[in-house]
Amino acid sequence: MSQATIAQIERLTGEQLPFAPAHGFRLEALDSGTATVRAPYSNEFLRPGGTISGPVMMGLADYAVYAAVLSCIGIVELAVTTNLNINFLHRPEPGDLLAYARIIKLGKRLAVGEVEMYVEGEEELVAHVTATYSIPPDSVGSPISKSHRTER
Amino acid sequence: MSQATIAQIERLTGEQLPFAPAHGFRLEALDSGTATVRAPYSNEFLRPGGTISGPVMMGLADYAVYAAVLSCIGIVELAVTTNLNINFLHRPEPGDLLAYARIIKLGKRLAVGEVEMYVEGEEELVAHVTATYSIPPDSVGSPISKSHRTER
Amino acid sequence: MSQATIAQIERLTGEQLPFAPAHGFRLEALDSGTATVRAPYSNEFLRPGGTISGPVMMGLADYAVYAAVLSCIGIVELAVTTNLNINFLHRPEPGDLLAYARIIKLGKRLAVGEVEMYVEGEEELVAHVTATYSIPPDSVGSPISKSHRTER
Amino acid sequence: MSQATIAQIERLTGEQLPFAPAHGFRLEALDSGTATVRAPYSNEFLRPGGTISGPVMMGLADYAVYAAVLSCIGIVELAVTTNLNINFLHRPEPGDLLAYARIIKLGKRLAVGEVEMYVEGEEELVAHVTATYSIPPDSVGSPISKSHRTER
């Protein structure tokens, strides 16, 4: 079960990751360790040929991992990205982008997430991302699910 | 269907990636775009506490992607790694390591693979890797499956 | 000597990387294989506490590498990022961001650039980035400086 | 000034990173936040064509960052790599490899290092690496140089 609700995360996002609401990103699904975020198709994202800009895709992936981290640790301010690696795989066709994030490691101090990004209705991956978040030492959010949390 | 057999790849590996046979890596399964490689548990890999060394895990992941690339393009010499990104997630317990690779992009010039690495019988990911291979311009290997090959 | 002028690159950027002018990024210096890009401090970038958003920093680095690539190969459309890896090192203080890019490999098909990012007047690195660009096969831009171009 | 001597680090390396001495890596220079490691040319590294294997280059870079981290924090066991990203830039010619590492961020919990790798006497970069080390919470090594240590 998620340790935070979509509404709680969206409220925190407005303060902590304003890039996300500014680009219309919507957190659509959330479970313990997973999150789905949608970037609605819109002209402001376009590159010539209808291709969505790289930084927008990076921001979308970052937000999806952020939400997936909070789904594990609850509403914790100041969780910050320390590393993000993106492979751009195919030029996205026009259409909404969907980022599916899942947490692949949750430690006391670091969480690592993986994101697969698609254009809605298409089969090809447009991008693959891994991102690491640093978790503040005295995270006083909701209790942390034992099953996810491991040491390193 | 794979464009190369396990035996063909292992023969090429002996010449091109001698690190793999030198460490006892075994290509155990192969299909179009996927490969499974095993690193048998052995003392020479150990770090104190029974932990397998990082470079061995990187080499294992690299070999798994290599095999998965060849499963798509056939026996092509000189395919070379251009980028590898590894996240070390959990210290591996003693035991055989298994690397599961899948190709997430296959272009004319670049192939990108993703690897999940586990200790056999354990549930936790010990490492996650993405790696990019450069494919030589005039690859004269087996015909390339249309379904995988895409442009960028 | 750069194979493209700042004015030429800024014109292409308006079409190819609209994220850059939309965020006020300015290409300030250009030489063969190097580029400096400025992100003027502005409220729209802010996170609470005055921190500039991660995706903006990624976009800034990407643009700096793009310009440095074009400084080597001339005005070539369709050069695209295939991989970007960013380490966020220190929270940027309020102030203009400066991204210093240099090309560390220039091949026929791939160029790799490295970026160091600072807040103007500060000594600490705020981010370090490596990015790979794919160069189209029949680049018909300006002649390519022999000294940079190498094979892999 | 380095917080550890070459001899101290080599002793710890024998226990913690046995891959390094097993491949003949030698820590040649050390200062506060920097380290130089040599991989002597030897047949066991070879790939056909005289090219050194990728995993050996990754292991060399990892060791160089490890030494540079210890130069800042002193002799601390259990510092572990959490992420490593390598770009392979040029095939190394026969010859000794030299890895030059420098710490680009030193926090309480994470240190990030960058490595440039050359064949001795050659001008081209053969590889570029960034690696992140996790530093144990109660590092009881030598005092930590204030000037390097920063928060994130």
C-alpha cells in the first residue's frame, strides 16, 4: 500500500518540483513502489517534427521516480535527486507521454528507481531512465514498509 | 528467434570478450533480444564478507548485453560497448549470479540493453545496468529481424 | 576554430531545441569543441529555497553539449542526444548558472561531451554531466576538423 | 594533504578490492581529492587487436575513485560504489593505462569522483567515468578535511 496519496504528493510537488505542474504532468496511479505519470500532449513541448523535448522527458521521469519514492517513505520533504541517467531510444510520436516508475532499491539513505517511458498507445519505449534519490536522515514521514526497505 | 546460437556466441566471446570465459561466465539462455548469463560462485570473485567484486558484475552485465545484441543481429565482430551505467543495489550473498539482459532499442548503429542481476534463489536485485553497443556499419551477420530494428 | 558561429547555432536551436530559448539560455562562448551557456537567474526556474529545478539543469547541459558538437561538425540538423548522465552535486545558490561543455570524443557517428556547471561566482560544482550525441550519417554541414574526428 | 598514505590504502585494497591487486593495479600518486592509478600492460588484459577489456577499465576507474575518496576521508572500511557510469571513447593502444581520479563532490553520505583514462604517452582519452561512493554513517577514519566536505 502506498504511504502517501496522490493528492498529498501533488500538493508537495507544487512546492518541491514546480517543473512538474508547470508542464501539466499528472500523477495517475500510485502503489507501493510504483507510480505512473502522464505528460499530456501539448504544443509547448514540441520540437519540429512533433518531437517532445529531451529535458521535458527527463523532468517527467524524475517526477515519476519522486512519486514512487514517496509511495514508499511517505510525505518527506527534501528528498533530492542525486543522479539521473537517461537513454533516448525512439523519437516520440505526437501523443501523451506515460512514465512508469518502479523502485528497484530502497535503502535508509538512497532510493533507486527505474522508468520506462512510452507514447500512449505505442509499443516502443521512447526512453529508459534510472534515477537515485537521497533520503534525508530523519525522515519523519509515514512508517516505511518493511518489505521494501533494505540496507546497503 | 535468435540470429545466433549459444555455441556461436561462445566461440566469438572467446576471441572478443576473453574476460567472460576467464571468469567462468556461461551463456545459459538466448532468445531474440534476450540473454541469460550465469557467473558461477567461486572464490576468486570474493570480496571479504563473500561479496562479489564490482568489476566482475560489470563484466557479467556487459557480456549479457553483448549476447542479447548478437541474438538480434547475428554473429558480428567488432560490436563494442560505448556506454555502461551500473547501479549497485544490494550486496550479493554468496551464490551464483544471474544476469538477465533484454534489448530495449535496436537501431542501425546503436543497440541499448538493460540487465537485471540477481543471486540465484534470492529476490532482491543486486544490480541494474544499462549498456549501449555500437554496431559496425556493414554488419554482414545473419539477417536482422525487422520487428526489432528501428531507426533513430 | 569553431565550424559554426554563435548566431548560426542560436538560429538552429530555435528550431531544434526550443527548450533552450524558452528558458532564456544564452550561448556565450564557442570554440572548436567547447561551449559556454548561461541560464540567467529568473523566478520561473526556482524551487523553494531558491534552488533551480533539475530538468532545467539537464536542459542547460544538453544545450551546451549540442553547441560544442556543432562547433566541431558545423550546422548539422538532426544531431540527437542518445544518452545523458547527470550527477547533482550541490544545491545551486540563487544566481546565473554557467555550463561549460567540452567534447571528449568525436567520432563519425557519436560525439561525447562533458559539462561542468557552476553558479556564477561560486567555486563549487553544482552538477556534472556527460552526454552522447548521435551524428547523422550524411552530415553535410561545414567541413569537419580532422584533428577532432576519430574512429571507434 | 591526503588523509591516508598510499601504503595504507594499498593494504585496505588488498582486503576490500582484491580485483585491483589481482590485476596489478598500482596507486602511483595521491593528494587530497585526487589519485592516479596505473594498470601495467600485460597479456592477460588483452582483447584481440591488443585492446584492454572493458571490465578491467571499469575496475581501474573504480579503484582510482576509491583511492581518491580515501584521500579525503581517511581509512574507512565499507565505503562502497553505488553507481558507475563509463563512456568508452577510444580503443586503447597497447601500453600501460593511467586513470586520473578527482573528487567532484564530498558530502557526509556520498562522494562523487570523475576519472579520465589514458594510455601512457597518448593524448586521446580512452574512457571517461563518473562514480559515486556511499560513505558509512560513522566513519571513524582520519579527520575529514573541512574544505572538501559539503552537504547535500
